[in-house]
Amino acid sequence: MRILAAISKRVLQLAVLSLLVTTATFALSSLLPGDFFSTQELDPTIRRQTIDLMRQRYGLDQPILVQYGRWLTRCAHLDFGESHFYQQPVRSIVFDALTKTLWIGLPALMIGMLGGILLGTFHALNRDNSFGLALDLLSTVALALPTLILGLGALLLAAFTNWFPLGSMNSSSLPDAGFLTWFTDRIHHLVLPVACLTVPILVFVERIQCAATQDVLNEPYVRAVRARGVARRRIFLHYLLRPALNPIMSTAGPLCASILSGSLVLEVIFAWPGLGQVTLNALLNQDTTLVVGCVIGSTILLVTGNLVADILLLLLDPRTRVQDGTI
């Protein structure tokens, strides 16, 4: 029942959040001068009447409130309009771009969380020795590095060593390759962008897990278990790791946000045709319909991340399943 309640809560949150962000996007777009067809007015080969007809076709000649009302009406039928730039339905463009972004985001999220949890726990257990001091230094340096610097450094590594391909999702010479060859080539293209996106997630999780594990180590029940001579492996798995996971599960939303913000930079650097690249093109071309579609795609990803975190927290921590809601 608690899981169903969490799902219902997130679905409602998705609806409200989508309404707010789309309203804000339409409002901000109305403040920008011109529209998608403004640049085409400078082309002498295109008649002004043709541009006016295109504006009428897409409803850009109407006030922004009318455009937004028509867009909301179409959304009720899961029709998010047509992109002016790509000349394709926004729904298909955003779904395809979001799928490609997840090729980078999901591996980075899983590796970053698992690695950060393990490193953070060992960091807390070895806080005062050389291993802990080295992790303190490395995590501080990694936190100070922006994603842009990591991406540019990865590009230099690829350019000087030729170990990794630059740009795109697959090599252009693999149109008829088998699945294994295609998948191996895709993994080869994923190494650098996934590594650049994993580093900030891993360091962020490691810091939180280290602090949470230190708090658990000071709990009376942990000291009592250690005094009884329980095996270190059992203490690590049952008495340290699981109780310290609560703060990590609560950071799923910010981690999904970091995937989106990081992928926007990395997709441009590595020419990866994901949601970040599509959003940038839509902004540069004032393709408002596509911008709103990309915002909705990002919102769905954020809310889904929070939903998964809530469900995992309910499964991992019995205290969150108390019917009265107390923890």
C-alpha cells in the first residue's frame, strides 16, 4: 500500500510540475524577440507571404496565452505538437533523444552510486589512515572539477592516444554489422562520456555515504555488535551499509538533475544526439514547441528518479513502512 501511495504521489507531482514548468517556459519564450521564422525573413528567396502562412499554420501569429491553451488541449490527447526545426512530432523526437541520453545517464548513475557507496563506506572505516586521507584529497579535487573541464580533458586524451572514438554514438563504417560488433562499438563510444558523467556522481555519493556511515558507527547498537565479536563482513553488510543508505536514496532527484545538466555539456562536446543536444538546438532555433517537450521529458526523468528512490527506501528500510508514516 505504501508503494502504491508513493507511485500515486509521484504521478500527481509529475502532473503539477509539468503544468508549472510548461507555463514558465511559454511565459519566458514570449519575452524573446522573434520566433523560429524570424531568421527566414532575411532570406530573399523566401516570400513574406510564405512565412506568414507558416506562422498561421503553427499558430505563432496568436497571443501566447492562446498558443498555450491550444497546446494544453493537444496534450490531453498526448499530442505535443510538431517541431519547427526538425519537422517531426515532438513526442517522437523527445522520446528518441531521451533514450539516447539514458545510454549515458543510466551507466553513469549505477556506477557512480555503487562505487560511491562502497568508497564512502570504506572511507568512513579508514578515516584516520593514509587511505582515508588520500580519498579526502581526491574527492576534494574531483568536486572542484566542472563537467566541461572533464569533457575537454577526455577529448584531449582521445585525440593524443587514439584509444577512443570522437563524436557520435557508433562508427559510420558499421551499417551492416552484427549485433555483437555494433554493441562493442557502442560501448567503445560510451567510455569517455560515461566516465566524465560518473566522476561527479561518484564523488557526491561517496561524501554523503562517508558521513552517513560515520553517524551509524557511533550508534550504540553498532558498538554493541562489535563488542560481541560479530564478523566484520556481517557488520559491514547488515549493520553499516543498509542503515547508511537512507541519505543516498534521498538524493536520487538531485542525481537525476546532475545527469541532465551534465549530459547537456557532454552531449555537445562528444556530439551525442541526446536530450541535451536536442534542447540546445531547440533553444538556438527558438523552437518553443520542442523546448517545452524537452522540459517535459526532463521532468519525467526527475520524477521517475524520485519515485524509484522512494520505492527503494521503502524496501530497504522497514522504518519507512510504518503505517502512521513516522520514521
